[in-house]
Amino acid sequence: MEKSLTRERASSWSWILQAVTGALLIVLLGLHMVVQHFVVAGGLRKFADVVAYLSNPFVFLLEVAFLIVVTWHALLGVRAIIFDLGLKPTTERKVDVVLTVIGVLTVSYGIWLSATIVAQGRI
Amino acid sequence: MSVEVKPKPVERKPAQWINLRGRRIGMWAYVVMRLSAIGLVLYLFLHLVILSQLAVGPAAWDDFVRLAKSPAFLALDLILIVGILAHGLNGLRLGLIGFGIGVPRHKIMVWVFLALTVVLSILSALAIFSEAK
């Protein structure tokens, strides 16, 4: 029985990264949700509460780590869906570059935003 | 004697994964995974846009929080939670199977994780809407 082969190369690092970031997300997202609901009575809703919460350096690092992991996982997933269209290897490399740029921009924005929010508390 | 086997390229339609006619639960799980993924990626960027209101100032943020307490918004929150649960639990199953854990009982795992998703979704709905009285 002849097995028909597709053009896919065996590229399993993306799968493993998906799995690892996914597992980390179960923890990080769980933490994020618990904190949003329980760190302050009634949930983290008031502006002052949010600023105070994010001003804690450990919290800041945790939220940035969460953003990095979630963005990475998300863009790896987008990559998988796009690559499923069956593109030429050169096109796939271009997609990789674009997604990496989007990832870097997203994380950079998130870090800038977090720092700006914390700075609000010092006004 | 050498046998030359030329690999036949599989004919693919780009969106053929989304056609569920005649497919079984495994394919349904695959589609749920992808659709929830797309939804969650869109949510990720939406969330960052919304959080940008915090940089604008307390007034802008309070305006948003007021909106966020409306029943319509809570309904969207519930859709988000269901999407997170479906994607996360399904993903957990895929991760376990991918690392060789539970493979002989995969069929059961699919149904167990589906049941978990449904139960947690109902609990979330109760939690969200009991608070919104």
C-alpha cells in the first residue's frame, strides 16, 4: 500500500514549544484569573487597585512572563494554521519573520503599557 | 530490484479542516481547538487594547469597568471562559497524548475532557451570573 507523503518537513520544535508554552499557560493563566478575582475584595476593578497591584515588582515580572508565554503560544498557533495552507518554503520563512516581528512588538507594547500604568501611581 | 516510489502530493484545499460533514469526535475536537484558538488570539489583542485605557487614566478606565459590568458584557465574558476551557482542556489532553500518556485510553480521555469542559462551563456561567444581580 503506497503511502502518499505530503511536502511537510519533520519540524517538531514548534510542536514541543506549543506544548511547553501551553502547559505554562495553564499555570500562568490560572494565576492571572485567580489574582484578578481574589487579590482584592470584589476583584481587581478600581483603577487605584490595579496600579497598586502592578506596582509590586514580582507581580510586574509575572504579568510580563505571562504576556511573553501567551503571545508566543498564540503566534505559534497562528503559524500552524497558516502553514496548513501548504506554502512554499520561502513564503513560510517570510511568515516566520512577520510573526516574530508581531510577537516582539506585542510584548514590547505590553511591557511599555505596564510600566506606564505603574508610573500613573506616582503622579 | 529497486522499486521507485514517487511520493504523490496530497491534494489539499486550504480550509478543508473546517468541514465537519461525516467526521467523528476527533475531528470535532480539532475544529473546536482551532476555532477557539482564533477567537482567543483575537481576544488577546483586544485585551491589550482595552488595558490601554489604564494608561489613559482613571476616568477612562472607570468608564470601561462600568461597561464591563453590563449583562451583555458578562455574556461575552462567559463565551470567553468557555473558549478558554475548551481550548485549554483540549490542549491538555493533546499534550498528554503527545507525550505518550494515556494513549491506550485516548477515546475515554476525549469524552472525559469534554465532560470536564461542559461541567466547568456551567459552573462558570453560574458564578458569573449569580454575581450580576
